Amino acid sequence: MACLDDDVVAAYVDGALTVGQVTAVETHLAMCDTCRKDVSALAVVQTMSAQADPADALELIPGDRIGRYVLSAERARGAMSIVAVAADPELGRDIAIKVLRPELSAHLLRAEARVMAKLSHPNVVAVHDVGEHAGRVYVAMELVDGVDLRRWLAVEPRSRRDIIAVMVEAAKGVAAAHDKGIVHRDIKPENVLCGPGDRVRVTDFGLASYAVDAATGVTGTPRYLAPELWAGQPATAKSDQWSFCVTLYEALTGKPPFEADSVAALRAAIERGATNVPGQILQRGLAKDPAQRWASMHELAAALSASQRPRKTWLVGGALALLGVVAFFAMKRRPENPCEVPASLIDNAWNRSAIDAAFAASNRPSAADGARRVDENLDAYGKKWRTARIESCRDARVDGTAAGHAVYEARTRCLDRRRNDLEALARLLSTAPDASVIDHAVEASLALPSLATCDPTAVQAEVIQPLDAALQPRVDAIDRELAATRAMVLKESAADEAIKKARALVADARAIGYSPVIARAAKLLAHLSTEATDQDAAEHDLDEALVATAAAHDDRGTAEVWTDRIVFLAMTRGAPQRAMELAVAADAAVVRVGSPADLLTRLQHARGVAAFERDDNAHAVTYLTSARDHETDPLDRAAIDIALGSVEMRLGHLPEAHERMTTAIAAMEKQLGPQHHQIGLALMSLGSLESDMGNYPAARKAFVRSIDLIRKGLGEQHVAYALALSNLGMVESRGGDAAKAREYLTEAITRLGALHHRDEYMALANLGNLERRLGNTDAANAAWNRALKLARDAHDASTERVERALYSLGAIASDADQLDTAMAAFQEALPLAIAEHGENHLRSIEVIDSIGLVYLQKDQCARAVPFMNRAVAASVAVYGADDPNVARSLSTLGECMMKSGDRAAIAQLERALAIYDTHPVLPADNGYLHWVLAQATWKFDGAKGHARAIEYATKARDLYNADPNDAYALGMARDVDRWLVGKR
Amino acid sequence: MLLAHLDVRRDEVSAISDLRAVLDAQHTAIAEALPTLELSDELYLTHLAHRVTQRADEPADRVIRTMHAADLYLAAACAEGEPAAIAVFEATLVPPLRRALTKLSAASSTLDESVQRVVIMVLVGDGKPPQIAGYSGRGTLTSWLRTIAVRTTRRMLGTEQSQATTDDDEIAALPSAVRDPELELLRVRYRDTVRAAFAAAFASLETRERNVLRQYHIDGLTIDQLAALYRVNRATTARWVAGARLAVVKATRDQLVTAAGVPAGEVDSVIRLVRSQLELSVRDLAV
């Protein structure tokens, strides 16, 4: 093939050819490397002269490689950099890639970024890698799916509490970087990323560092720059702190502390310093002299965090109870693999348009969405079925032996049964969909029996015992009936009927005497039974099923029943102890059939929940993580995540728990639609977490939505409804409507009591706390005494629950001035608390503190002092020496020492004063300290101390008067006043 | 007048109603562009008539109207060996040519030699008739000359040979960027399958898509250069590249699933591999 003529090439490059000629040329180019390269070379030569600014020329095209990363989409193009999303083929994850402008000094930048890559902190966007591409430096970073602080503030009004919570996390991130010697240099709202969940991350460490702004002659964003940087000094951790505080100021007040029309004016404003800065934290952080600022970001973070630490009250975590319910609905899974077999074979089993029409006719609000999801799920099941069918025949062909053929036959029959299941469900969905059927349809479509039930090892029973051809029609009939029965439970009104039917089918199967079909029937009966109300009958049916599967040599069936049994015990029966004991046997059964993923994950999930219920967090994490790792179904993974999140919550990893739960709920919504009761169950855990984090409005919102979904999806008789009531009552009792709270909790107690549910304790505890807050001593006592009895009598007695009940009873008695009763209860609680948590734990501190206070009230200060000293020591161990909690304990210690005539009291009180001076503190706490100081100074310092004592007392009175809603503090203010009158 | 020089296409040319005006305008343009030459209408019309005859696949009207008249005149005069024309040629066309070629080679000796060779080929002929006679006036003389120079230089540098496809399986021989052992296994297992699927997928692209992908990946043209070459906005070429890439990956996937029967569970990993090594795969495809 002759190459193109020079003249033609020139005309092509010049664009002087006709359309037909162009096509001819390009066709030639597609076949002729030489000519194409000639043209390419010409294109290079031609555009060389017309080269634009190379800095703007970088085009990031999806599919391009930067380093080892493959770009997928450009996200943002800024003055300094381009940000894109890319895939990391090596690690199979998506990352964010930031390509910087060439003028950012590559060498220095890379040195810094390399240090960053070594920094791993939950509040810092991780830097994975740094490299060069087309002469530019790029930074590969963790891909964060959140919004920056500015947007986060803009999308909805945020409470001060929420803002501070975010900034505390951000401060921790900056502090961690400072620890490694990394200075951020450009802290501003744009570099604080919020979400997903409550996760907060600081990004772009050091990236702005070397971009000197032409207008200002300095680096960074002018509005956030510390005064010393304007003077040309290098950036430090202290200048970062300034920028952080400007950001905090802006986030809290809605406007920046320094504003001006020009850079020069801005500089002048910053150098003048800020006026009217609210609060000591910001005042210190925005001190002009870096030496006057907080010593480190750690200190700032601690102060900020302490500023919103709530008064210690015991929050009853409802989530503890809820896992079982969530996991109760654990689904079944199935593996996969493709090939070819007529699709009609499975597609004929169901009729999409019939389902759509039946749903549409139902007028249920979620019907259209539900029908779509159901169609998708059935379609997916059909595809997997087809795959399994093909694989089965391939295996047989490869094997070629008679035994192989027997396995193939058994598998095919098994798959026929799965087709029956699909058909039965579809028939139910398209002919008689009442409200309950429609509401549960999506779930049911996901819960069709796993196709792993037809794996070669799973069908051994039938291979060993081939069926007499004469019996085939009768067995087939039973199998079809079994499928119809399995589908039937979907109809709420037919659940009992389904069990009856299954029981009859077991009898029919026994009449035929073919053990594999007996095992199948018994297995279904047991499975249905575990979801019914009669739990004793369920245990019996499980036993029977185990015998039947064993008799049939149906190992897979045995493993299934064992798994059902553990799930039942752990999640439905609320018998974690037995679940854990029997799990060993279940494990053996599952291992025996080769640990199929569908059974293994269900079992591990159930064991994790059981461990959690038994407060064995370490094992809970192990089992749940293992289940999660092997789980392929997004819905089940979400259920496991809710459980894992609850463990994290209990371990105090609240932001992680929050992120995990919200992500899991989003996944559930994607799978099930927003109206499903499973989401209601998950929301109970989330709500409990929110309430643990002090976000009561969010908690309330979650619980309200949750109870609504549960009522609609499961009905009021369901245990989940009772738990939801309990949770709603709990959150209402906190700043909500007390009367409603009482109503909810009382109803929850009745319902849970009738079910003998162990979380009747939780509802009682919440009611007891509510009544105590309302001052109803008798009602509070009654609730807590009942709770104490439950905790003691429980099959799996919980030390923690007994201890909490005793502590609460002590506190109620102490409120009512029944000091001896109180002391007895606290003394009984103390060894339990220490046994459970050790001395250095906030629960133990609470009890020790309380004992000290009761002695104080009884005027037995000599006895009180050792307890107060223990409380101080433990507080120092738990919170650190410089913490308001320590100061609170020191205040009471000081009072005791003063009362027992020990002048060293003043030293302790001054220690407390020093802590309060540098931390935000509740006025009432500070008032108490000043009040004790006043009395101590008056007592020990004689006449020369009188003036100071009066000064302290005056301050104490003002502090006590600060909150007009705090009746106790106002009463104290009057006491102080009276004292002052007497002294003047 | 022009008709007098034509043996063929006379009817077509005589049908151009404003022929006179067009030729007058061209005359003026030539006079302005080449003030130092003594113009001969005869020379121009002879050559114009020759181009009309030569470019038989285009309408005569288009040939005449789009004619780069001054360029054609200069070429014609050079072909006639007119010293003044050759002087203009050497003064105005050769220096920019040398500058343009620096993109192809850094060595100035190579460039000097190349330019010298081109000038001889074009103006003198070196045994054959001088190539300048072959200039059709479709594109500019500058482009035409540059085309010859670029091709000559490339042949001189022997750039072609180095581009010959090696027998090595580049995908397999690649010190893989992907160190995942599972992928490594897939890479080995499906090497030939992927290559065949990729070739089939690539062949299913439109001609221009194939060219653009090769020019982008093999020839190293930037998006701007592609945009200039195809006379479209850079956003358009960017879209072309991305679209073609997407299309080839998608087609490869289809090929792997339908024709090669790669299991669904593995095909995504294989595709991940293809995507990460797309550049190499395109390069691997000899034309």
C-alpha cells in the first residue's frame, strides 16, 4: 500500500480537503502506521509555535494514567491544583489525586508530603503517595466523600454543640500532624472535611506552603493568616493554631474575626488584633503573641472538648438491646458463576408484569418502588440459578462417571426445588398481595433459599439414597407444597397457617418414608418456627429437624438447622449464654460441609451478637468482623455493620460507630427502599448512638422514624415495637415531654415484661431516672428496685446491671436525705463497679465520689476524705491532671478537709481554681468552688484573709445566680448571701 | 483566458459565471504577496489549468476558488527556475522550516542536513524533476513544505523502525504495575484471550476513534495538538479520547464474556487490568 502523497498530507493537515477526501485519508491512516505518525509529527510541529500557556494545558482525561493511578473523573480545578478521582489498580480502591501547579516547589513539597504519608490519623486525610506527572507534582490521597466545613455550615443550621464537636475532631487531626513536625500552613474552612457520618478530616497539609501569593507576598489564605506571618516569620504550629481559631470563630459566629476591603487593610486589622472575642478558648488562640496562645493544639482540643462535656448523668444505652432484633432478620446468601442454558427455563417461573400489575392495584404507597426492587431481585436470583444449573452440568461432563451423574441428577432436582421456591413466591406476589405481602416482598425476594443448598456436597443425602421412581411424583408434590409454604409466611395473616401446613407436610413426608424429603420438611418447619411466637415449640422443632437431617445423612441440612438454632438463640430468644455454648456444635456442623460462606457468615454474625449480649466485646468484634469480611450480600453486611457499630459505641468509638451505622443504613435504604421495617430496627441503634453522643434531637428523629417503620412493618405485638417504645421514652425523658416519656416507658415495660425480655431492665432504668429527675422518689425507687430484681434474677446475671441499679437506688435515697439507705446501696455497688471496670473508671469514680458525699452530708468528714482522695486520684488517671472533672472532685475534697480542720484544704482548692481558670466551666461548679474557698480562707487565714474570703464569696454568689433556671444554684446563692450579710 | 490552457473540463470552467472576477482577485493577491517578482499571467494560468486537470476528483469551481494563488505562483516560478522566486522561497520559507523541525530532533547538524536535503529535493530535483512542480495549491505552501521536511527528517532519523511491533508480548512482559497475585494469575491465564478480545474490540471502533487513540497513546499527541489537527475544540478531542477508550474497554469486556467465556467473577478483574494497561495494549496493536 503506497503512502499518501505529500501534497495530500499537507492539505489534510491544512484542513483543505473535501469530506470524502478526509475520509479516504483517515481510512489510510488507520491502516498505515508510517503516514499516521507523519501526520502526528506534523501536528506536533504545527502546534509548537502556537503553544499556549503550558500551565493551563494539563488536561486530565478519564482513563489517563498518573503514576499507577487511572483517572476516572476530574472533580475540581482550582488556582493551585486540579483534583480528580482515580482508581488505584494495585489496591483496588478509589483515591483522590491532586495535581499541583508547576510553580509549587516540587522538592520541598515532596519532602513534606512524604512525612504526611507516614501520618495515619482518623482526623487527617491520608496521603498515600507523591509523584510527578508531566512535570507536575501530584499527591494521591484518601478519597473523602464529605463536604468542606463551609458547605457543611451552609447546608443547614448547626448547633454550637455540633460545630464544636467537628472542630474538636479537626483540632485532633492538626495536633497529630504537629506531633510529627508538620505544619499545615493553610488551615481554613475549605480544608476541614465533614463526613461521611460524623467523621471530620483535615486535608491539604503543607500543600499551600510554597505558593507565595503575588498580592500579599506571603503564603496561605490572607484572612486566616497569623500576624507573625505577615511580618515575614516562618509558619509554625502556633500560626496554625491562629488559623484554626479564625476558622472556629467564623464557624461559631458566622463571620470572620477580621474583614477588610483590601489585603493591606486586612493586614492592618489582623495586626491590630481582634476585639470582643467570645470565650477564653478563642481569646487565647487569637493572642497576638504566639507565646500567649495555647501550648499546643492538644490543649486547645482538650479545652474545646471540655467546654461541652455534659454533666455526668448515666445514659441508658438502648442500643444494647436492639442488635438481636436487627440481626433477627438476617438474610440468606448465595454464591455465583456463569455459562449458557436457555434463560426461559427460569424466566418462565415468574411473570414480571403480573407482579407489577398486582402491586400497582394495591394502592400501597411503596408499591411501585417495591415492585421494581422485587423484579430486580427475582431477576438476579434467576440469573444465579441459571449459572448454577450450567455449572452443575459442566461438572458432570468433566467428571464423566456414573457417580458424577448421580450428583448431577441430585443437583438438578435440588435446583428444581429452588425454581419451585421462586415460582411460589412470584405466584403469591402476583395473585394475592395484601398489605403485609407487599411490605415484606423485597425482603422475601432477597431471602429465597441459597443456591448453595444445591452444591454437590449439599445434595449428598439424595445421592446416597436415590429415590424410587415410583415415589417421585409424591415427593415432587411435597416439594412443591414446601415451596408454597415457605412463600406463604410472607402473608402476615398466614404465618400460623404456614407452620401448621409445614407440620402436616412433615407428617406426609414421614408417610412416604423417604428421609431426604423428611429432612427438608422438618428443616422448613424448624425455620418457620424460629420466627414464630412460641419459642419453646421452636426449640422442639429444631431438635426434630436435627434428627431428621442426621437420619438423611444431610450434612448441609444439619449445618443449616444448627445455624438457624444459634441465630434463634442469640437474636430471638435472647439467650446469648446458650448460644455461645452450642455455637461450638454448630461450628463443627458448618465446618463439616466445607464452611460454605452463606452459613459461616450467618453463624459468625449470630455468635458476634451473642458475645455482645454477654458484654464480651473482644469476641463480638472478632466474630462480627469475620462475618463482615466474608459477607457478600450488601444487606447482610449492613446488618452486621449495625452490630459492629454498636460494639464500637460501647467501646467509646463514637464517630467510627456513627459513620459505620449511617453508611449501613444508607446501604439498607438502597436495597430495601426507605420504608422498610429493617431500617426502623437499624435506626434504633443509630438513635441510641446519637443519644450517647448527646445529640438528642437527632436521636429523637431516628427513634420517631424507627417506631413508625416498625409499627407499619411488624405490628405493635412485635418485640421490636416494645423496644422502640422504650427508646422513644428514653429520648423523650431527656429534655422532651416527660408525660409522654412516662407513657412510652410504661407501655414498653408492660410489653417487654410480658415477653420476658431482658431489656425490660433498660425501660425500667430509664423510667427510674425520669422519675428521679422529676423528684418522684417513690416511683423512681419502685422502678429501680424492679430493675435490680430483674438484674439479679436474670439467667445471665449482669454485674454491671446490678451495680447500676444499686448506684441509682443510692442516688435516689441520697436525694431524699435517706443517708443510711444511700450509704448501704453505694457500699454494695462499689466492689461491683471495681470488679467490673477497675478503680480508674468513671463509673467507679461516680460511686466513690458518692460515698464521700454521703459522709460529707452526714458530717463525717474524717471518713469522707479518704474516698475524696481516691476520687481525685482516679479522676487524674482517667481524665488527666488538668481537667475540670478533677477540679470538681478537688472542690468536694477541699470542703471535707476544711470541715475537718485541715488547712491544706486551701492548697487543694487553689489547684482546682487553676484548672477552672484555664478551662470552660459551668458557673454552678465554679460557684461551689469559690464558696468553699471563701469559707476556707475565712477559717484558716484569719483576719488578713477576710477581705479575700468576701471577694470569693461575692464571686460565688454571682456565679450561682448565673443560671436563672437552676433552682439548686439559686438556693445556694441565697445561702452565700446570708453568709456575706453575717460577715460584713 | 484560462480556457485556452485547458484541454479538459472546459465546460465546467466556462460555467463559472464570475471566473473573471475570481482570477482578477487572485492576480491582486499574488501581486501583493510577491512584490519582488515580475508577474506573468501566462505562467500562473498554465499552472492553474494544470491543477484543475490534475485535481479531477474535485469540482473545478472549488479548485479554482480555494486555490492558494500566491503560493501556487511562487511554486510555479520556482519550478521554472526563476532566480528571484528561488530567492523569495529561500528567504521566507526555509528559516521557519528549520525552526519547526527542532521539535523532531535536537541535533542541529541533523536539522541542517535535513533542511538542505529538502531544499534540493524540492527545488533542484536531484536527478528527478524538482518536487515543487507537484504542489497542488490545496494546502498552503508552508504546510506542503513542512510535510515533506517532516517526512524526510523522520526517514532520516529512522523513527519508523524503532516503532515496529516487537514479538514480545508486551502485556505479559511488562514489569506489571499491578502486584496483586490474583491479578497476576489472571494476567497470565488470559493473556492471549485478552489480546484477541482487545484486538477485536479495537477493530470495532470507528476509523477516527482508532486513529485518535493511536495518536494519543502511541504518537504522544496532546489533547491540544489533536484539537489543532482535527480543527475542533480541545474539549471535543478530550471527549473523543475518553469515549474511544471507554468504547474499547467496554467492547473488550463484551468480547471476553460472550466470545471467550471468561467467568463473570473474573472479568472485572481482567478489565481492571486492561484499563490500567490500555496504553500498552493500544501500542501492542500493529496496524
